[in-house]
Amino acid sequence: MSAEFPLFTAGPLYRLQEKLGLVREGKRRLGLTAFYSLCIAWAPMALLAAAEGLAIGPTRLSSFLMDFEVNVRFLIALPVFLLSETMCERQLQTVVQQFQSAELVLEEARSHFQEVVQDIVQLSSSGRVVAVLLIIAYLHSLIAFTFIINYPEVTWRFGAGDDRHVLTLAGAWYFLVSFPIYSFMLLRWVWRLALWWRLLWRISGLELNLSPAHRDGAAGLGFLSESLLAFGGFAFAVTATTAGEVADYVVYDGVSPLQYEWEVGGLLVALLIVIAGPLLLFVRKLYEAKDSAVFQYGALVSRQIQQVDRKWLSGEPVQGDAGIDFRAVHQLGSSLTAVHNMSIIPLGKDDVLKLLFVAFLPYVPLLIKLVPMDEVWKLLLKVVV
């Protein structure tokens, strides 16, 4: 199998970045890419709004710079989407390579394993998929346009007209350029998650060389938990966007952030399910491996104990007893304990908490209104540590 798993460094968009000088000697210039995204998605809106007197307008809704949701979306979420790509790809490459490095795929299934990986690589670089995502992004923008145009109050997107609201220049750029870019980046991450689900689903169907007594407590699949933080940037960007929306109500309308505790909690749970869900595809295999190993190791330990008893307690001669001693029995007993303690869910508690911590960070500033900042950090440190 190729050492690479190019979920991001492949396809027409990557080639476009190469032509624009955003990729040099095979390395992506992420800082420059994020800067360009700001120059295209956010800066023109700010300049156009300023030219129309809507940067700080007569009301909050008609003031572009006072719109937390929009500014967080393009100043924070969009750059994070872009900056997180390399980290995600490297992490997922390491996880995929581990299947071969640890010889978890049986020899007769290795060619099939390579085909599975190549299938995902081809899907990730498909130009047709890019086109479909672009179309969906513009449909998403059209839906947003339809919703906002019916808003009863004047906003920086729609100024006051004779009969109805008139689309401003900043609003036109928002719906034609900025929002589709954000939506497209969001959809790309959703597509990558779908590919990750597909990859692990197909790998879970292969014959795997699992070791129920493995010290990672997951039959050698504990490394899969490392994939959670690969999507940490995605989770942060999503929650940052929603935190910006909540901030509009908390700061300007005086709403308590606790009023949104169920929405925030629901989003965190949904992100955890979407990101950690693929690992649950291995539950059946791990359950079967554990169920079989409990009896196999139990029988082996019983035979060893019986031989030790005959040799040391009864004084009976035991055929091939050179290696029969209490140390061997102890080692087998430790292996049996490891099998009994083996988890059928290859998820590490620390990795889950780290993901939730990263996803919750955008909401921390909202808590300042209720709790002093030093208390917030103490609470977060307690959760992590």
C-alpha cells in the first residue's frame, strides 16, 4: 500500500492551489491559504459594508461589524477549516498505516486492504464530487437568501427600499461568494467524514489479526482512538459558528447562555457520534475475538495450573515440564485478566475528553458573563486532567 492517504492533497482543488503558489515542494502554505480566504470571503464584505455606511450602521442588525455570527464564521471558522486539513491528513495516514505496520490485516486480505484504501483515495480526489459539493453550497446559499430576505427588520445584507428590502453590495458578496465558500468548506469536511466512515466500515469487514490480550485493552485496535483529534479542527469550527450565533443573543439581547445548554449539549453529542461513530463498526469483531479468547486463554491457564499442581504438589512426572513453573502460570494469568478487561469499543476516555474540550472551547467566552474567567479555566482543567 502507498504510504500516503491523500484525503486532501489530491484532486482539482489541490492542483488549483499548486497553480496559485499555495503549495510549494509538496508542502501546503496553510498560513497563506488562510490569509487568502480572509481576503476573498471577509475583507470585500467589510469594505463594501463600510462604503455603504453599514460597517457600523444605525442599528445593530444593520451593522456588519456587530454581527458576531458572520464575523466568527469567516474570521475564525473558515481559516480553522483550512488550517486543520494537514493535521487531519497526517493523523489519518498514521492510523491507516498502523493496520499494516502492526500486521493487523491477514496476509490473504492485504491486497483487498490496498484496494479499499485506493478506492477511498479516488473518491477523495474526484472532480465530480467537487462539482456536486459546489452546487449544494450554492443551493445552501439560496436557502439562506430566501430565509433572510423575509426577515422583518432591515439588516446589513438588505437595506430599506420602497416596497421591500433591497440587497446591499455587501449582502450580494455574502450570498454569491462568501457564504458558498464557507458552505463548500463545511461540506468538504462532511464528505471526508463520510469517506472515513466508509473506509473503516470496509476494513472492519476484512479478516483481522486481533490480539485480545493486547495491552492497549482493545485487541490491538486502540490506536483507532487517535483518529478523534484528527477531526478536532472540524469540531471547533462548527461549534465556533454556533457560538457566534449564541453570542448575538447573549451580548445584545441579554439572554443567559444557560438558555442554550440543551442545544450546545446536543451539538457536542452529535459531533462525538459523527466523529467517534466509525470506531463502533469494529464492535462485533472485537466482541467475537474477546468471547473466543476468554475460553481459549481460560483453557490454557487451566492446563498450565494442572501441570504445575501435578509437578510441585503431587510430585508426579510431567512430560515436557522444562518450562512449567509459577512464572509461566502468572504470565498466562495476566493475559487472561487482560482478555477479561478488554474493551469491545476501541475508544480511549482521554481522546473523547480532548475532543469534547476542543469542541467546547468556543463557548468559553460566553461563560464569562456568568462565571469569572479563572473559575472557567479551573473547571476546564478538572475535566481534562
